[in-house]
Amino acid sequence: MSPNSPSENVPPEQFVALASAIEQQTAKVGVIGLGYVGLPLIQAFVRAGFRTIGFDSDPTKIERLLAGQSYIKHIDSEWIAHCIAEKQFEPTADMQRLQEADALLICVPTPLSASRDPDLTYVENTARMIAKALRPGQLIVLESTTYPSTTRDVVLPILAESGLQVGQDYFLAYSPEREDPGNPDFNASRIPKVVGGHDEPSLSLACDLYGHAVVQTVPVSSLEVAEACKILENIYRAVNIALVNELKTLLSKLDIDVWEVIDAAKTKPFGFQAFYPGPGLGGHCIPIDPFYLSWLARKNELSTRFIELAGEVNSSMPHYVIQRVIEALNDRCQAVRGSKIGLLGVAYKKDVDDPRESPSFKLMEELLRRGADLSYNDPHIPVLPEMRHYDVPHMSSQELTPQWLASQDLVLIATDHSAYDYDFIVKHSRLVVDTRNATKGVMEHRERIVKA
């Protein structure tokens, strides 16, 4: 070691300065991607006392935020307006301002390609923009769900093009997002944060930063452990949901109510956790993330049979629901073609305004393909958004009136929103196909209900 080289026991100058700014909460936190992960993260850091700057390439989002309007149901518009007025939150589409933030948290989409390969386009493009603006003293954290080694093998080489040295000039970590939209008991600040660092200084800074905004930080030994943690969480859910979905198709043939079976099983105080069947998987995690690990396994000449099988089972559920719709109408001497079918719920889960990967779109496609006269109601999604992978016409939510319900040959419950009065729905409907056990408590007119 040369006389001018710093001792390994002495923290680099940039580390000391950033650690001090985080401790004193003078560090500015930048979040890239202001969607269902990024905007709640902004909220958590503002509430922790940090100034924040939010980046998004969608000018419509920025315009709405600057006007004090929220586009996410559980983020209040008045709160947005107040934070902007107080300069606690600055939304911008100007990526040249990336250098203003002391910490940059990347919350961009990581979709799958048509062949179910990871599409890291958003991550790579974001890393390139950061590399152009990267300055000494910044902490970069990837939050987007991805396969193990992405941060080290994809993001780090792009950032290295800046000429700065990781662990000395700037710092790099991975901390998987953990969001449960629609669950008031678990907002961004109340969920423990797993953190993996490229090196000890990076891990320390990231844990210190998140420690101000979340209930607990969970440091792990590497970037790859943190990346694999998120994949495991979602595979766990995907496999168990596939199990109960498969049981549902079997038990329905035996005229056994799978929902009652699950309710009975969950009385066991150990060794069992309840998962519930549905019309298919939705959201930004479970339908996509497990296949990131499948892709990595194939790349390493290995197989992930549980993941692939779970994907097949869960992907088949919309077709199972359509078959139940066909059978229910057939029992009344009707065909799908020409029948009026009203679909209740387009969001991928109850009480949210998030339609990403919702199985309702697949159900719509299949019903339209079979000639149904289709309409829908969702109190949280007044107009159908354009979806990349589904071909559905422009439609608006119908008012949930007795007249609309009575005019439908069949009402299909796809999402069990709490806002729905299921006694009212069954009372005024001719025939109801329930994919969520939403009508469990309905006592009258049960002969109109078909479980799917």
C-alpha cells in the first residue's frame, strides 16, 4: 500500500459525508419510478423528515402530481399537494436533476418478454441515466424485483462507465420492494426492509437511510441474497396459490367446497397457512417474478419444476372460470354467444385501483371471443386502461343498479371488493358465478350462485 492510500480501517471521505447527511436527515432522497412502489416510498421518507425528489418519464404523472393530484387510491391528493407546497416532494421528468439527490432508489418495472425472459430495459436505461449524472457521494439502491446477480452484473458495469469507484466514490445496494396495496396494516413504513450491499460501506449507508423510514432493516451478506429473498417470497405465494387452485378444480368435481376445506384446515395452529384460490394471478409480482428464477435456472442448465408447474396451474385458472360460466349458462339452456355478462371487479385484488396483470382482462378477452355482450363494474377503475398484453375494447364502468344487474344473463364476480353489497348483487341478479367466495355470507337466493 502506498503512503497516499487510505487505510482500509478509515472510511472514505464520501462515506463520512453521506453518513452524516443521512443521520442529520439533510440528505435528499430521489426515487425513480413513481408508481405503486415509488410513490408510497416517497411518502415514507417525507414522513421520516427527508426532502425528496421523484423522477418519472411519464409526463402525465408529473403533471398530475404538480397539480396536487394522486393517481393511486391509498395516497391522498391533499397530502401530495401539501408536500409539494412545502417543498418536501419535487416531482420531475428532468433526469438531469438526478445528481441533486444524495440517494437514488430505483423503482422501475421489470416485466417479462413474450418468451418469459426477464426484460431489464427499464433498469438498464435508468442505470445509464444515473451513470451520466453520477457524482461522488451518492448512494444507488435498486428496488425493482429481479433475478440474483442483476445489481452486480447488470447495474454495476453501467455505473462504472462514469469512471467513479463503487465503495469509495459512490455506493451501491439492493433492497427489494415490499408493497401490499389495499392493506392499511402494512404501508411502506411498517414493513421490514431487507438490504444487501455491494460492500460494507454501501450496506451501512443503505441500512442507515432506510432505518429512518421503515420499522426495521434486515441486513444480509450480499446483493444476491437480497435479490433472491424477494424471488423466494413471491415463489412461496405462487406455489401455494397454485396448490389450492388445483385442489379447487378437483374438489369441485367431487362437489366439495374448497373454501370450507381451507377454513377448516386453518384452525390448525401450526404447520398450515391459508392460501386462497381465484380466477388467476394478478399484480406486478406473483405472475412475473418467479419466472425470473426459472430463466436463471435455464441459463445455468438447471430446471425449476415447482415454479413452472405452479405457473401452468395458475395460468389455467381463467380458462377454468370460463368453463364454469359456459356450464352455468348451459344449465339454463343458454350459450355464451349473445348472452349479457357483467363482470364485477377489474383490479387484480380487492380494494385497490391497480389493474396490472389482472386475470379479469383474460376473462374479458375469452368472453368477448366467445361472443358475449360484455360490460363491467369496478368502483376503483372507472375506465379500462390500455393493457399491453390484452386486447379489450374501450369500456367504462357501469353503475351498479338493480336494473343493470337484472339485465345481465350472468354476473361474474372476479374481484371481491369490500364496497360490494353481495346480498344486493345476488338479489337482483339472475345468475352469479363467484370466483372469490364473496357470496359466502349470502343467505337468500343461493340457488342463483355458482362457485368457480
